[in-house]
Amino acid sequence: MNHYSELWQASMMKRGAQDDVERDFGYRFKSKALLAQALDASGVGQADGNKRLALLGDKMAAAVVTAEWYISGAPRASADRLIQAQSDADLAATARSIDLVDIITFNPGLSKRQALASAKTLANALEAILGAIYIDSGNDFNAVKAALESLSIPTSPSDAGE
């Protein structure tokens, strides 16, 4: 059993987390180990934890917004506002609203209170799950778009009321 399989089993025991994450993101993972990696903010499994997946998820979310903006023909300012709606603070608020904090594997050096206060850690975990969805879905752009929509994160000017 690899580290992420073990990590997955441990993190999923906290509650019915697999079903909750998959329901909240509107996506069923084929690779549970990939989801475990996305939830590893500790860097215990890999030196960079979920940071690589978070970077991928961040860029995929921006690509979704940019594509939707382009298709809409809306002014550039609309795209900028949509991208700003994916700030760490906003993504962290979304992560808190779906109780993602309960299943993230945090750095053992952080207290739960410190971890909860870190918008960056929560935003990274959410973005890492988006990155994991992209990889797990076979690089399906629309799977990421559907996950953003499932989380009620605006992806197009019309979603943002423009």
C-alpha cells in the first residue's frame, strides 16, 4: 500500500469524507489516492504535499474562467472580476462552507487553530482537488468546470450577474 492509500484511509475515517467531497465537487474519483494527495497539506507524503496539484487546479480554474469569458464576448474587466472571485480568501470560505478543513491532512507542526486560520492552506486544498479532478478525469476541462459550478464558484460573466 502506498503512502497516499494509507493517508486516504486515515483521512476518510474522520467522517464519510469520500462521499462528501465527491458530492460537493460533483465528481466521483477513480483514484482515491489522488484525492488523498490533494488533501495532503502536510507535505508528509511528498515534500511539496498538495502544492503541485494546487498549482494545476489554480491554473485550470483560471482557464475555465478565461474560456467562458472569451466565449461570452464580455469586456476584459469581467474576466478580471471572475478571477478575483477565486482569491484565496474566497476559496477558503468555500472550503470552510463544505467542511473541507475536517479532512485535510495538516502539517503536524501547526495547531488546528493555525491551520483553520490559514486561508492559503484551505484555498490550496480546494485548488488541489480541482487539479486532481483534472488528472483523474483524463484531463477533462469540463470536469473542472462542472466542479466549480457544483461549488457555486462563478465561471462566466453571466454567473457573476454581468
